[in-house]
Amino acid sequence: MKRIVLVGNPNTGKSTVFSRLTGANVIASNYPGTTVGYSKGIMRIPNSEKAEILDIPGIYTLEVVSRAEKVAMDMISEADIIINVIDATNLERNLNLTVQLFKKLRIPAIILLNMADVARQHGISISTEKLSEKLGLPVIPTNALSGEGFKDLAHELINACIPEIHYKENEKWNYIGAIVEDVQKTEHRHPTLSEKLSGISVHPVFGLVFAVIVLMVSFWLIRFIGESLIRYIMEPGFNILYKPLLSNISNALGPDTLLHRIIIGNLINHEIDFRQSFGLLSTGFYIPLAEVLPYVVSFYLVLTILEDIGYLPRLGVLLDNLMHRIGLHGLSAISMFLAFGCNVPGALATRILETRKERFIASTLMAIAIPCMAQIAMISGLLGKFGAYGFFTLFGILFLVWIGAGVILKKYIKGESPEILVDIPPYRFPYPKAIVKKVWMRTRHFIIEAIPFVLLGVLIVDILYIVGFLEFMGKIFAPVVTKLFGLPPEAISALLVGFLRKDVAIGMLAPLGLNFRQLIVASAVLTIYFPCVATFIVLLKELGIRDMIKSAIIMIFTALVVGGAVNWIMILLGL
């Protein structure tokens, strides 16, 4: 089977092209020996066999700086055919990669001139015939959103050929400039609405107002969609369809048996309580599916729309000054934003950062101060009775911790934090099919990753409770938990479970009857002190064992300081 590799700069529409070519037959994988991801699918070449098509990380040049770029180069060198995706609105910049690529590698290729419609709207016309003649390759103009040109693309794959690129290294830009001058013409026109919005969204003042509005609307949508799914679909489904089945299993097992305690959990007022029974089939399934999954779906839906519209790079540029104060650059904000959905993809996204210092700071700050959407959903349930006051109190504390820890890490972690280098794509209308596919792939990853660890966490807690280990640990850590944090000894169970799943741990606080101060302290400590086991494994791969140990020590120390400080400050304030 032939291997076709999509190659191009970031933000050229490669992922949408990939979605068009592969349909639903997609597998997301990591390159062997790394955590650098790529997508793999199957397409059929007309009058030929099926071909494997790979969507690899975007690159600007052949000069390898990051791990993602090295993986991209390794996969390009193994290709049978290269599809070079070029952004028609930025021809000169994109040709820099093209001429380097085909001067160095003798691999059959075609050029896909994507976003041709956007180029026309910008007053840019490109002669594909002249460009094909200059490069010695088939050139197909396409619109990945509408599907324009893709029939021609599929047929032209059989005509892929090895180009002959001749230029002297010190004359590369003259060579590219001559091509652009010959094949491209531009016309004067007035700015479009999207271009005006683009200017506003990166303005130092108006851009911040725009960002606040976008983020407020985004989180309102996330909560509205999540709560609607819970209220009208998940809760009725569990209560009407699933609860009778569990009741029959409960009656068959008998409420006083060990097996009942593990599988069904404790009966609350002689009934199964999905939040408090804490059995494998009750709480173990209810928390991830009924209370967490709806928020995860709604978050990834909103995130994907912002991503496909083209807003996230603008947010990165806008926050660049703030991020540099904590040793990062603006694009780090994207990994932080991803972490609000799930810390695992947030941790994976740190690989786009160039230096060890940036990756260490970003990973540590993410683990310390960014709760995942699953955890936020459970926190919302606990603090909901206090309204916006409780929610903003907790997140205000976490934001101050994020800033403070970042400033300290920037000062004491050796290394460099380079300036931001990013292309800002034009605003464009998202492709619905691509949105559905991305949301499904991200949600499927959460389901596969979350449910096993939730069940494992519930099982371990049950076993530790039965054998008396939790009571034993409660006595050992009682001075820290009760005197420093001001929490009841029973909270030690939640702290232990937090190593496995933070959302389950937060849920375990519900039956303890904690007051406002205790809920804030417990939620803050659980967020800060250590990542869940899935995130820990990813960070271990990303940072290495030495840096991971350093990061873990920072997390635990920060949790002790912040938990104690918040507890005593709130006591002094009478809260």
C-alpha cells in the first residue's frame, strides 16, 4: 500500500484536507518512541489500489528544531507520494518550504493550492498553469471546506512526479520571488468584515475586550450545553433505564455482602444513590458518563469551533506579553486552554514549545493550576449553592497561584524563552463534518482514558476502606489535613483518590458536609498537589523522570503552602 504524506506549513488547512480525503476512516497515533501525534487514514486512488494517507505536524522549513519537526521529517522521508499543501493567500512564504523540500528529496509529489477561494476574496489571482510549469509539478487549486478541486486531486495523484528544483542557496529568495512575480497578481480592494474583525482581535486594547467576550460566551455555551445534556438526557437515562437494572442486581446480591459493597456500593436510605453509593456499576459509571462526559463534549465542541474559525492563534498573539512574564510565549496559552478540557492533550500540546525551560514551566503550571473539565464539572456541583461567588473565589486563587508560580519558575529554571513565531490564518467558516469528527475523536479518547481509571479508583477506594487502610492513613496525615488545611480526617480518602482521578476525588467531598471555606481549600489542594495518573504518565514521557520528580516536588510544596495559607486567611476573614 502506498504511503501519501500531507506536508505544509501550520494553518494551511492540512487537517481539513485530510478529513476530506479520508472520510471517517481515521486513526490518531503517536510516532514510535515519542508522544508526537499524527493522523492516519485510508483513501482510494482512482484506477489504483487503496493508499495510506498521513497528516503530520506542520513545519516551516527543513531545519529541525523541535521533536515534532524531527518526526515530520522522518515521516516525509518514508513517503511514496508527497502532497504539499500551500496556503494560496501566502504563496511566497509557503514556497520557502516547497523549494527546500523538493531540492533535498527526490519523491513524487503534487502541489495542492488550498484556500484558493479566500485568495480570490483577497484580490489575489494565481495562475496554476504557470506555477505548475515553474515547479515541474501538478498544481491543483482547492477549497477544503467546500470540496472544490478534490476530484481533480484524486485523479492527479497518479501523475505525481519528481520535480527538478535548481537554485543556489544564497539566491533562494530571489528564486522564490521570481516565481511569485510571474504567477501571482493582486488587485486593490477594501477590507472585508473578517479582516476588520481580525485586526480588532489582536489589538492591544480592543483585542482584550474581544477575548473576554469570546471566553465568557464560550464558557457560558459549555455550561449551557453540558447542563442541558445532563438534565434532559443523561440523568433521565440513568434513572429510568439504568437504575432498575442495578436495583435487580442489588436485590440478587443482597445489601450486606462484600460483593454488593464493591459492585453496587452502599444503599442511601435503602436506595441506590449514583453520587454517594460509590460502587463500580453505580458511581463508577455515573460520574464519568452522566456528570462529566456532557461537559467534555460541550467543551470540545466550543474548542473545535474556535480552532477551525482561526481564533486560537490570535489569542496566543494577544496573550504573548502576559505569557512572557512567566517564561513562556503566547502559543503556550493554547496548551493551557486544551488542558481545561483534559490535562492529557494539554500535556501533549507542550511538545510544540521549543525549549526544555518552556516545556517544564508549561507542564508544571498546567498540572498545578488548570483543572480539567471533568473536575470543573464536579466543582460546579459542590460550589453551585454559593453561586458565582464560590466559583470565582476558587478560580481567583488558582489564577494567582498560576501567575506566582510562573514568575518564580521563570526566575529559577535555567534556559531560554524564545519569541513567538506564528502565522495568523484568516477567519473562515468552519466545516461541520470536520467539527463533528474532531469532537468525536477527542471525546472517544476521553471515554477510553477516563472510565477505566474511574472504575479503578472506585475499586481501590473500596478495597482500602474495607481493609482499614484509609482509616490508618487518615490518622497519619490527620495533622496536615485537620490543622493545616482545616479539613475533617475523612477528606484523606479524596486526597488519595486524586492521584487516580481528580473528578472522582472532588465527588467524594459531597457526603462530608463541608462548609464554604473547607470546600475552597479542598478543591484548591486537589487541583494543585499532583496530576491524575494519566496526566502523570504523559508528563513523565514529555519531561523525563528527572524533571518530572522536580515538577512533582514543586506541586506538593505548592499545595501545602497554598492550602494552609488559604485556610488561615479565610479564617481570619471570617469565611
